[in-house]
Amino acid sequence: MTDDVVTIRLPVKPFRKAGRKWLIASNDAVPVEKPIQKPDKKMITAIIRGLRWRNAIETGKAQSIRDLAKKESLTDAYVVRVMTLTCLAPDIIESILNGTQPRMLRLEHLIKIRNMDWDEQRKMIAASAF
């Protein structure tokens, strides 16, 4: 048996983001089929909670955010933060529910962009400018 060495060269560039190491294909890379991504349960749960709470306020099932927070045994600030996720662009919400959002997108990123207009939200996500 011989110890042959195989060298593989891939057109990628490494970088760090949020303490993680990533490899990104450079412009001259050959397109590769995307691996199937699992939906992010944490983001989905937050969005669904926000929609449910917003509906409760709008339909009168909850009198106020404070009332809602008390019923859920949560802080007012948390309820407000999660409810504002309902202001994300519909296509962003849809991609999260389908599990097709960018791999590096996290709930913390959504919290940062929730108050931007939809075009700005899309730009931030596309540029991964977090």
C-alpha cells in the first residue's frame, strides 16, 4: 500500500463572523447544489409567537402588551421585541418558515433589522451585514 497524497484546490475564501469560521465560494467557483437546510425552530417559534400575540392585541383577547406579558409570564420588553418580528418583510418570513433563509441568519439578526423598511431588511440579509 502506498501513501499517495491527494491535493484538492477549491476556490473559496475563509473568513470569521460571530466567532465562527466560514468558507465562502469565490466568484470563479463552480456552482454546487445547495445542501438541504433545516428550518430554524427558534426563529419560527419567535415569529409564530409574535403573530399570535399581535392577533391577541388586535382582536381584544389581550388588553395590552403588559396584560399579554403577564399571561405568558414574560417581560414586557420580550413581548414587544418578539411582536415586532411581525414587521419583517413577508418574503423574509416565508423563507424562514420554509427553511430557505440564508444559513448565517439568526434570530438576533432579525431583532436588529425588524424596525427597518422591507428593502433595507432585504439588503442587510443579502449582504449579511450583521
